[in-house]
Amino acid sequence: MGRQSTGPTPPWAPNTGAAQPPHPTTAVAPSHTAVAHAGASYADAVCAAAEYAAAHAAAELLGAEVAGARHRVRALRRHCIPRLREALHRAGLTLEQSEHEDGVRRRWAADAADR
């Protein structure tokens, strides 16, 4: 009988003339039930670790965003808002003075028209 193939032959196998390392298999049949359970537990642990790492990274990013937002709010409260309130107060005083001057001019114009 001829030799039977155990799987697909890589395209480089017949041409090289040298022995190539075997391709790793994706699943190995466990020799004992405990090994099967250990493998399943290990896979579960790896998945849980990956989920924890993703959640931890997301929490750190969120924490950094919160800290940045607090910093910006503090800067607004300490610097920008007081500056804007002062500018608003000055603009209000300027407007009040301008309205007063306009009222004086109207009275002068009315007095001049009455004469």
C-alpha cells in the first residue's frame, strides 16, 4: 500500500528536499479528564483576564477624562468667569453712562426746540 497523506501538504514541501518542522495543531486530545478541565479553566481565566484588562483600561481613560474636566472647570471658575463678570460689569456701566448721556442730549434738544 502507498503512503497516506495526514493532511494538506504545504506547497514548499516537495521542493525543498529538507525536513520541515511539523505544523502545530489547534487542538490536542487531553490524556486525562483533569487536563481537559484545567485547559477549560485556563481558557476561562485568560478570557476573564482580557475582560478585566479592557475594563481597567476603560476605567483609567474615563478617570483621566474626569480629571481633565475637573481641571477645566476649576480654570473656568478661577479665571475665566471672574474676568467675564468684570467685563460684563464694565459693559453695563458703559451702557448706563451712554444712556444717561443720550437722555441729557434729548433734554437739551427738547429745551432748544421749546425756545
